[in-house]
Amino acid sequence: MQEHFVESPRGAVTEADRLLAELATLRGFPDGEHYDDQLAALSVHHADHVHGYRSVHRVAYAPTGADGDSRAGTEEMREALIEARKLFEDLADTHQLQRS
């Protein structure tokens, strides 16, 4: 996703949102189709990094202007991806899974 950010920032953010939802579901959190439930459960177990998922989701679904461009700026999308990466790393950490 990070490599595709330069060419398609909104696409990269949307992909990050989808990937986080899928990974959280695989880790036993509520299905990504139920974003609010998934976010609530993640906030209990990953309180330090759940803000990244919230940011990516908000930016991924930000309204677009008449030209089709997101109203969220490129810098806002970049920061959301950086924040979301921390949650991704937490969810992907196999050592943490073994401790659970």
C-alpha cells in the first residue's frame, strides 16, 4: 500500500482500511462489516493504536469533491497510514498471539 500511495493516495488508504478490517477479523475481533463493533473491541485490546484504524477509516470514506478527489488532503491520508501501520503491526505480531 505504501508503494502505491504516490500514485493513488485514496486507493492506498482504502486498501489499508480493508486490510486492517480483514486482519482484525482473522484475529478474532468482530467482522469488519460491523465497523463500530470491531472498533470498540479493538479499543479494548489495542487502545494505544486503535486511533490509526479510526483515522484510516475516516479518510477512506471521506466525501469526494465534484472532481472525484477526496476532500481529505494527501498529508492527512499519509498520517493516517502511518498511524494505522502501528495497529497492523500489533495485529500481525505472532509473539503477541502466542501470549494471548
